[in-house]
Amino acid sequence: METPNMGVPAKLAERMSMAEQHEYLRARFSRRRMLRAGAVSVSALAVGGALGSGTATAAPVSPQLLTGGTAAGIDGSLVAPIGRHLAFGPEPDTQFRVSWQVPAPVKRPFLRYGRHPWDLGHRIEAEVRALHTPALTPTGQPVDQYYLHVALEDLAPDTTYYYGVGHQGFDPASQQAVSTLGTFRTAPSRDHRWGKVYEPFTFTAFGDQGVSDHAKGNDHVILAQDPAFHLHAGDICYADPAGSGQDSDKSVYNAATWDAFLAQTETVASKVPWMVSYGNHDMEAWYSPNGYGGENARFYLPDNGPDRRAVPGVYSFRYKNVGVISLDANDVSYEIPANLGISAGKQTRWLERTLKDLRNDETVDFVVVFFHHCAFSTTHQHASEGGVREAWVPLFEKYRVDLVINGHNHVYERTDAILGNKVSRAVPSGGTVEPARDGVVYVTAGAAGRSLYSFDAPDTYEGHEQRVDAVNTYHFAKGGVKVTETVEWSRVRYTGYSFIKVDVKPAHLGLKSEMTVTALKEDGTRVDHYTILRTVGEGWDSDHDDDGQGGGWGR
């Protein structure tokens, strides 16, 4: 038994690598003991408009100031916006969300935008979400953070916009601040599909980034891929290095880690929509509801999920011929059950409705689902989440999801095509798969920047093939019980910092669209690739929805 307060709690240590245990202890003992335990106050303050989705509590304030009179003595010209990050609204062809941070309260925060850098005539006042966290720095002082958000609606499809963020004393349209301008591009209208074929595009994805030199390295290579959007499958910054979602996590929590993370990712996220889902390290115990109050203050995500209060990181969007779904696996996790059952089944019911809707949308070829906990992985640390397998894998198979992206395990691992927990088709590197016929491929892309995990089986990847027929591993069942299993679906394993890029090539009706998934090291070297094929116009046949066989394919 460990000595109280002198080490990593046993339950945490079981699912941490040695490097993670070191980081946990360093965070715990680099600060003084908490001055006191208490409730956090999270305020979402509306400036010049109604609150957006996903905020914790609302308190009206003067539209003149961010917080009461505290901004009165601050010279806005000395305060520069930081941590800009973009997101789609539910319809990426007409809706964007722009978010940023200021290090001190300022007067009248706003966003300017237009189609040219010299024409930023559209000006919108920002919504402010102020986050107060008590006594969490090494000096025991409270932390106040100020996050600002603007929802842009009714944009023109397939159009590049210039934007700048500012406040009284700092105008992005001024000669002094024009270098801070950014750009974003809306998606083509989905009606465009029937005029001509969509142009090819790329998106990228990973999980478990945090703040590190390896994280920066991945970001640089991602930006070089020129992605249309980026998916971050949970465990965003690791301000909470414990990740249990319990009150005990408060003793190691460092709110300032978010400042470093948003500054780190700004090079990509200020240009590329950075779409997040929530992992176990994102259940920050200081903030209600369900530990997501802090995330709600920092991110402005689509609001079309089943329950914005219980599971705010659950949403969907369509980009060209790809439908994307973000899920909250904390809701179904047996391994880390702090938020188990928080949606009371709403999320799973919404998932099925959304999958069916996407399969009945003739403009959508591919369906991509991303979330944190792995359905299928063989690492020594977390392996597979039985709650995901029970709640969602049957739906992924029923609707033949084309790609499932997870984090949680800090490695790259890819399965063969799976049906019924077994290999339905082998998919070696360089191979092809047709999910409508072959089954679902699962990718773990959790090596974005945090300390790496390990496999009990040897690494095997492009140029380093060490194939074994069966791997001994386990999955988490109810009560956090580890159930051992021997599996044959682990096709590619790579223990190194990496991410995935996905190149999409739409096709004409009746032909096959392609989606090529490539795993890249942080230096850009390829370690895996395979291609997913989907016949345009092939989809869910609702006439066979209740036949007990998972529906029919083809129209």
C-alpha cells in the first residue's frame, strides 16, 4: 500500500505509464497545498447579446466592460488577444465560430471580418465567458481567465474570409495590428454536389496532445498538410494530469496550462477549424456541470447534440461528402466511471438517429466518428473500453461507419476491418476496404504530444513489419474489471509521436469515392496508409431498417 499523499494513487498508477506518473507527481508537489477546498464559480458573461451554447451559468453585465469596473484602469492598447481558435457551426458552408483569449479584462471586445484584408467592415461584439478558478497556482492564488467568442452566421459558401479580433484600444484593422489578421474558408454548399463533383480535400486528426515540443512538432507537420479541419479526440491540454474526474484531481490541477496550450495551437487553430471531443482528462473537477464548465468557457462547438448541458462535446457536421460525429465516451466508460451514464442514454439514441440521417443523405459518402476511449486497442495501459463496445460498436456496424478515430492510448494502432469483435477482412498497409461489405476499421491516434505508452506485442508498421497472428490483451468491463482476451485484429502498431491525415477524393454518382488514411510521424515520415472506398449513392436502405439484419445497402 502506498504512503498517503506521497505517491500516485494505486488506481491511477495502474493506468499510467512511468512518464505519466512522474508528470503527476511533479504537478502535485510543485505547488503548495491548497489554501482551502471550495466550490468554483464559473460565469459565462454575455456582452451585447445572448449566451451561446454550452456555457455554465449566465450573469448579465454592462456591455461596456468585460467584468464590472475592473477594466477601467487597463490600457487596451497594451493587451493583445491570444489563443485564437476556429470551429465550425453545425453547417460549415455558412457558419463559423471564432474564439480567443485575453490575459486581462478589456473593454468592448469584438471581431471584424470581411472578404479582403482592407475591407473588415463587419464588426460583431464578442460574447465573454469568464472563468474563475480558486487557489490553483504554485503561489496559491486564484486564476481568472477570459475567453471570448463570436458566432458567424449566413456566410457565403466556398468563400475565404479575413478576420481580426480586438477590443477598445486594440483594433485589428489598424496599421499597427493588421499583422494579427487571420483567414478561414467556408465549405462549399452541399447543394453544389449535384452541379459538379466536389474538389478533393484533406483533414487531420489526433488525440492526447497536451503541451510539449512533440506537440509543437506535430502541429507544424499538420499545418503543412493544409487540412480543411482538424479533429482532436479528447485529452486536450492536460491541465488535470490525473484524469479521474474526481475531487482528488483538484490538488494537481493547473488552469494556466490552458494558456500555454491555446498559445501553442494558435499557429494551426487560428487558420483551421479545431474540432474537439472530450476525454477523461477534460473532466475538470473544479467546474460544473459534470466537469465540463471549463471546456464550455473555452470552446464554442456546434449545438446540435442531444443534451448541451450533460454532454456538450457531442455534435455533428457535414463537410462536402463527409459526415462527422463527435461523441463523449466518458458517458459510457467502465474504466473511468466519473461521468458514466450522464446522458441517461440520450447520447446513444441521438447517435443512432444521426447515423441514420447521414446514411440517408445522398450528399454524404463517408461517415467518420471520433471520440476518446478506444473501442479496440491492445496497449498495456488502457487497452479497450468495454462500455464503447457495448453501447456504440453495434451501431457502427449496423450503419457501416467508414472510420472510427480514438485517442486515450498514446500510440498509433490500426485494426483490420471488424464485425462482431472479429476480423471480417484483413487490411494490410497499402490495402483497401469497403465498409459496406467488409466492416469497420478503428484507428487509435493518441500520440499527439504526451508521454508515450507501450504494447506487449512488438511494433509493426510500414518498413518495420513484425506481424503476429494473435495478441494477448484485455478490455474493461462493468465495475472497471479487466477481462483478458486474445485478438487477431491488431494490424498496425507504432510507438512514436504521430497523427493521421485523411485525403478525400469525391466521385460522380455510381463511381467510388476514396478516403485514404495515412499515419505520419512528427517528422512527416509515413508509417501506415490504407484506402476506404464507398460507391456514391450507396447508403442505408430505410425500407430494411427493421429486418434484424442491420438494414440494406444501395438505393
